[in-house]
Amino acid sequence: MSTLRPPLRVATAEPVATLPREAGLAYEPKFDGHRMVLFAADGRAVLQARSGRIVTAAFPDLERAAAALPQGTVLDGEVVVWRDGRTDFAAVQRRAAAPPGRAPALARALPASYAAFDLLAEGGEDLRPLPYGRRRARLVALVGPLGPPIQPVPMTRDPGEAQTWLETLPALGVEGLVVKRWDQPYRSGARAWRKLRRTIGSDAAVLGFTGRPEHPSALVLAVPGEAAPLVSRPLTPALRAQAAALLPRWTAPGTGTAVAPGRGEIGYRPLSPGLTAEVEAGTARHPVATVRRLRLPEEFDPGVPSERDPGGGGTNKV
């Protein structure tokens, strides 16, 4: 039985602008999914989001798959949903936000995979003090033979190969790279790693939305460098579903107005501060923005759960 129990604070990563190339590094793909710690103990599996919430009920498919793990195993990794040959962030958010009654149907429609990138305990032994290289070898030996949906993430120590990954893997929905020192222990609650994100997006504060809370049509955004709020282009169906699950918990009193191209001044429902949208690069130079995803405060403040997100539907990233 592992001595590690939820809630467990996870290690996180500090953003960097260029690929680190010093000696003694390891590089892993940064999957576009939902951070999750998986505990196998007492004859059952428990899934913990990065914020500390227990979200086992939202992922019955992974709970079943985890039955193959030896007791006393604790994994750190990323839950992803693959659709059309690439990871689908909105789909994994739908899975994470699903109430228990809908979770089995969503598991059949949007099966999840678990990309394990660290082994924190094995057979009840706390492996966090060990260097990454030794934990990695034990992770591959333990998880590698299992096969999907639980698999170890790829890893390379070659910065040239890492650069190739950075340039090619975004086509599969991979956000970028996570860089770790080969001799580094696992530091719970610390920004112990580095991450390099390859994206064409920029972040904008979400001021409000148009449409009904259960069917939002567009977001009103404060994009850096713009003097006035921007009304986004219509949300995609996947983003609309994601927003409908999140926005009601953030709706603030009152109303606001913003100018939408081709429509003039329109009303919108304001939101409390905290939500951020990733928008297409260059949209700040145009009258509208295209939203790629929504982000929650805990993505930018490691280890701090969002009080407005008690149900497990928030963004949990490395």
C-alpha cells in the first residue's frame, strides 16, 4: 500500500521562450489534456486532478484500466482524448466536467487515454526522492507492457530530436515540450521543470459572453493592445459546450455593451474576473478574435483550485 494519498501536490513547470540545451536534460511532449494523478491502492483506483479534486467518477474507462496496475502504484500524467488523429482539448474538458450519470456514455463516445510521465510510487515505495532517470526507467518497465489506454509518454535526451518534436508534433495536438533534469527528484508543489509551448495563440481576458448561459454564442474579450473589448467570432460547437459548462459559475450581475463588426453595439452578460481565452495569433490587429480554448485561473497559479469549479471541469495543466 502506497504511503502517498490524495490530495497530492504535483510538480509543475516554468515557461521558457527557447529550447534548453545544456547537458543532463530529458525532453517529453507536452500533451494538450487534463493533468491527473492516478492512485492504485486498497483494491481500487482513484483519479485526482491537479487542483486536488477527486474526479474518478468522470473517467470510468480509466478507472477500469487502472485495475491492471499493481497495488501501491502512483502515476503522474495527462488525460487526453484522441479524435481524428490529434488530441482534442475540448473533448477532454467535456469528460472532466461530466456528472456521474453521463460519464459512462461519454466514456464510450470519447474514450480517454492516460499519458503517464512520472512514477511517484511503486509497491508502496515513495519514489519522489529518486532522480528522474531512475523513476523514468521504472515507469517504462511498469507501464510499458500494459498498452493503451495507459502508456508512458515518449522521452528523448537528444536536443536535436526534441527540436524536431517541437516543430512536428503540434499537428497531433501536442502543445510543446516539458524539459526535466535527468538527476532531479520529484518536487511536489514546486515549479521544478521547464516548458516550451509552441502555439500561434495569445491570451485574452474574458469579460463576458453573448447569448444564453446554456448556449453562449460568442465571448467578449480584452485583448492586450486593444483599447476596446472585442467580440469573438461565433464559438465552435465544442467550445460552446465547454463554455456552457463553465460560464454560469462565473456570471456577474449587470449587463455590458460592446461593438460587434457588422452588428453594431450589442449587449452581453459580464463575468467575474479569472477566465482567460486563448485566441488566434494576430487577432488583436483585427476587429474580432477567434477563440481556441478557455483557461481557468488554476492553470496560471499552480496548485490553487478554483473555488468556482467544484465539479472537476476546470483546466488542469502542467
